Amino acid sequence: MTESSFMLEALELAKKGQYTTQNGACVGCVISKNNKIIGEGYYEFYGAPHAEIKAIQEVKDNNKENFKELLSGSTLTVTLEPCSTFGKTPPCLDEILKYNFKKIVIGSIDPSQSSIKKLKEAGIEVEIKELPNNLNKGFFNKLLNKKPYVRAKIAMSQDKKIAFIKNDQQWITSEESREDGQKYRALSDLILTGTGTLRIDNPFLNVRRKEIVNLEGFTQPVKGLISSSAAELDSNFFSIDGKKIIFCNDKNNFKNFEGEQDISIIEINKLKDNKVDLKALINEIGLLDFNDVLLESGPSLITSFINENLIDEFIIYIAPKILSNTALSFFNGDEQKSPFNSNDFELAEEETIKEDRKLVFRRI
């Protein structure tokens, strides 16, 4: 095996934690010697031992008599710079420096850490070997820009309609597309919607895929409601367990929610057109330590987010249907801002799910 293949293996390990590392980063690690893997690990869930620690421990467990000899002169390949500061766990760097590693190969630099400098000072060779991957977008966006990474998930018809004018139908896309969309909920720390969606669709907005929900360390994302008016406590959104946050412009509209378990009310003082200012909202969400946000809403809120330039990624499912004047367009603004036309976005992924097309547009 080559160093590139070891990094690819580490990336595959990192993906295993993508639904369970809330607020943390997905990290995979491989320890190799004589072109063979002798230990591997990944960050399993928030607060668990880090990938490097798991990989070292695997070498120890499998080679109780001579693990120090095996680790000496080996190469540690990790997708993210090892931590050098105390967080939920002690610094990985301290453990790494206990053993005579020949080389540390790092997939991404973490600007909040200083491990690379300290490893070099200890006489260990360090190589940065970045490979393209879509893990940890929220982690890095929060770290570098102090804001979460915002995805918008949209199901639409071929003529770009998403909400029926008469609510006599519920689904536009196939069951398979809706099942695929569940993973984006699981990737998120916070799911946002508006009162219009609560009133018309009455969604639960929880993750239901059993293979995800049953993962060790998985917790349901926090659900957020953006509201400038009152909401009903008996809606599905509030009926199931889990943390919810109401982002509003006047707490007095939600006095009936006071004292309710797992419901927080946050007043956004900055307004725009007598509604919650969405830029101020995103800044507030950043302060609350959310990395990945998923927007699932109707055309009014989606349009406002697009107009404010707040969406980093669009996940769009398109059914082979023409809804014409029976439904509303997903976006009611300058067409040059639409992900289909904007120069700020590129089509990063495209696939077919049953009869639907799935498009992923990412900010360039």
C-alpha cells in the first residue's frame, strides 16, 4: 500500500462518524509500518476517544508484548491535525509524543491547533497530504468564519414548484428521495423551519432511518423554529422528545411555551421588515456552537435565505412532474441568485434516485 492509499483508508474511517460527531469533526486514523496497517481508529461520537488514540490503542491491544517496538518507526496517517489543546478529552499530541513515530501524515490543517510545530520540534517528520473530501465543512466554516455551514434541502417539480396552493397533496418526490434526504438531517446539528411549514405540512423533522438512529452516540438534531408570530404547542414539531429552539422577534408571543421541557426561546433583537433578521439569526446560531444547519422550509423562508446570501449548499430533488399553477415556486427573487443560475455556486453532485434527479449545488 502507498501513503495515498493509507490516507484514503483514513478518510473512509472518518466517514463512519459523520452522523454521530455532533459539534465535533469527523476524523480517521491509520498507523502503518512496512506498508501494512497495524492499527486504525476513528472519532466515533462526541466525547469519545479521538481517532489517533483509538488507533494507538488497537496496536496496544493486538500486541501487548511488543507494542512499543511496533509503534517505533511507524507512520501515523490522520485526516485532521491532531489536537494540542484540552477539550472533551486530553490532547492527542501528548499520547503521540510518547512513541517514536517516524512520520505523521496529516490530511487537513486545524488552525486552532499547534501540533504540527510541536511534532517537528520533537524531531518527527510531518507531511501535509490534503485530499478532496466533503467532511467537516461545518467544522471549518465555524472555525474560520464564525458561522455554521447552511444547507437547504428542497423537493421540487420539474418546473421548480415546491408547495401546493391547496394542501390536498403531500409529496412531490419519491419515497426513495425522501429516504435519501434523511441523511442530511442526520449530518446536521440544527434543523431550521418556519411557522408556515408547521402550519401547512405539520412535520416532525426528526431522523427516522433506523440504521442511523441505532448508531452508538447518535442524538437527534436540535430543531429550530423561526417565527415572528405565535405557534401551536400541539404541532408534531413539538410533540416528540428532543431539544427545540424558537428564534423570534418577541418572546411575548410564546408565553404558552414557558416552562416546557427542552424548549428554549431566543429573541433576535435585530429585525428586517418587522421579521427576524436572518443574518443576525445565523450569527446567533454560530454563538450557540452549531456547525451544520439544515433549512427545510417553504418558498418564503427559502427566498429570504437566498436573498440574504446565507445558503452554502443546496440539495435539490426534482420529480418528473409539472405542477404549473397548482403550486408555488421554490424561489421568488432575482433569478441570478438562484442556485441554477448563480455564478457563486457549482453543480457538485448529480444522480438519479428512482425517477427523481438529485442535484447538489455548493458555494464556490
